[in-house]
Amino acid sequence: MSVITPKDCFHQPQVADLRLIACPGAEELTNLIDKHLVRWASEAGYQTNSFIIESACPRFQSGDAKGLVKESVRGDDIFIVVDPGNYSVTYKLFNYENHLSPDDHFANLKRLIQAVAGKAHRVSVIMPSLYGGRQHRRVSRESLDCAVALQELQAMGVKNIITFDAHDPRLMNAVPLMSFDNAMPTYQVLKNLLKKNPEISFDKDKFIVVSPDEGAMSRNMYFSSVLGCNLGMFYKRRDYTAWSMAATPSSLTSIWAIPSRARPSSSLTTSSLPARACWKLPPT
């Protein structure tokens, strides 16, 4: 079976021209994507300086904002890049400097979708950190932020969502008729770890991979298997008599670190775990 490379997309007859739009705070990532696309297009014989369309989300004196796309997008295949986890973006209002929250980033995304709605051939969203991903399930009278957000994007005409390492990939069940790609950047994590820390040693007597909770076990089992080191897990024991369901010092009574030498192919049972260590949290 032949391997399809990114530049093959430019060799095939295109239904629509590919264009990129960056939400405020996602310019750096969009420029990086654009750099790769320009190179691949050049290798395929398609010459262009950039795929990025200039856009903005200016604010009125009242604090309300609007989405503005400064070029025609009629018939184009639009990819909008948004980074809800970028808290460094600010705007001034009444002499106060305000930082954009994930809610503000998501609102800007919807504004730009509205700006191209009905004109673009197709709209896709690249969202490295999935908005509302931490609130992926309901306990008692809680909201389901991520599921509602995905359904809202689908209702606005978005055809594809591309994210990385979602907190719970089962969130795609909220939009079964929309494409949802959850890319796992495990290789990139290891690559950058070695690049930024060349002195690091993966000797199993000195190095251990620790999973922060049960939900991240599969990812960390992969890391420990590739690196040939031991695997550990944090077990958070909550005080469910407390009102808050968040992982705060008031609701967490203790954290267990369970080191294990079990291989990923074996079952992680309590009998296979040789030791336990418990750290009690200080009283609040």
C-alpha cells in the first residue's frame, strides 16, 4: 500500500483552495502550519507565499467584540486555528488590562466562523487544547460544557474538529455526524524532552514515568514501554463529603503514588504492585 504524504494533497485536483485563519493568540501556531504548507506546496509545484487570511476580533467601547475577515473566502476550504489555553492575550477596557479566558477564545472562534459562514466551501477548526475538555462528564447538577460546545460548532456548520490528546476522546460521541480527529503527540513529547534535556538518563534505576491519574494510564504505559523504564500512578482519594467536586486541597484527602514494574501487556492489579507511598495533604 502506498504512503500518502502531505504534498500529495497539492498534486491531486483541488475542489477548493486551502486557507488558514488565526484566532487571537493562535498566530504563532498558524504561522508554523503555514510554513509547512508553503514548503509542501512548493515541492508539488504550487507556488504561494502564504495560506493565511488576515483577520481580527476588535472590540467596541462597550466591551463587545466582532469577528472580521479581511479577504474573500468564497469557495475556500477554511481552517480556523484557536488556542483556548493561551492566557497571555490581553485587551484594555476602561484602563483595565483583561486576559482572554478560554470562554473568550471560544467566543472569538464563533465570531470568525460567523464571518465566513455561507461563503466558505468548508470550515474546519484546529483546536490544540479542546475547549471545555476538563468538564467532560456530569456529576449531579453540573454543566456539560465540552459536549454543548461541540454541538454548537456543528450547528454553525463546522465539518471537522482537530485536537490533540483530548482529556476524554469519548467526547466525540456528542457529535457523531461530525469529523473529530484526536491526534496523540506522544512522539513529539519524547522528541522535545530529549531535545531540551540532552543530559537526561532513562536508566530504569533513576527514571520513572508517573501517570497523574487512571485516565492517563494508557498514554504513560506507552511512554514506559518505549523508554524501558518503570511505571507509576497517582491515585487521588477524594473526600466526597465536601461540596466541591474539583481536585482542590479541600476535596483531596491523600494522593497515592503506586510504582509498578508490570509491563503494559500485563494486568495492573494490586498484587502486581510491589510498593505504595502516601503523602497526606496539609490541613487547610
